[in-house]
Amino acid sequence: MPVSAVYTQAKELAEQNSYRRLQEFLIEHRHKLNIDETDDTGATLLMHAARLGTPKCAQVFLEFGSLVDHTDRQHNSALHYAYRHRNAAVGTLLLRHGASEGLRNSSGRTAREVFPGDEYKVRTHAASTPAVPATTDRKHMLKHTRTHARTK
């Protein structure tokens, strides 16, 4: 089944690391949005952000309710993607949002076991990095949403 136009555009914005435009786009298309829609491999937008190493985009997807432990067809979670692609900042963000390190993919590996050396890197990054700030506060997002709704 093909993915929606909203999914395609949101993925392209994440690939460009345009997190502000991504956020505005998701607010504008919230009525058509399924934040956990998957592509033909079962990957969500959050998984693509984890693969790409775009923590601010990942934060936006989490703010819009993306499930942190959703798995693709190979049972990989966003944390698996972050570890596999050595994206410590996204891995740290996912762990702070409650990602489970115990999920096993279809090969029987946890995210740590995908690249065992990266577990230390992610943990070290988590210890030395302050919490990732939200790209916007909820009041701003709600105000923008209400303003947008009145203009329609």
C-alpha cells in the first residue's frame, strides 16, 4: 500500500533536517496525519529521523505522538535505527522518551547488540548532554493551531 502524501512530505522535510518547516507542516496537516503511518518496510517517520540522525525532527515526531517503541517488519525499533546508523543524539533522545533497550529484532538482537560499541557512545552522550529542548512549547503550538483553524 503506498504511503500518503503527508508521510512523503514529512519524510522529505526530515531528510532536509527542516524541523521548523516540518513542525508547521504537521500542524497544518494534523487532520490528515497518522504519525505512526508506515512505508512498505514498516518504518515510521520517527524511524527515518533516527536513521538520518536528525534529533530535532525526531523530537517533533515525538511531540506529535509518535510511538517510541513501534517496530518495522523486521522488528527494528527507532532505537535500533539510531544505533545501527551511529546516531548518538537521536539514541539519547529516544532513551529519554522511554525507548526500550530490550526489544529484539527478527535476528534476535537488541538495539545494543546491533552495534555493541555504540551503547557506550549513546550512554556517554546522554550523561554529558542536557535534555533536548522541545522545538516549541505546547502553548505556541496550540496558539498556532487555533489561529490556523480560524483562517480556514
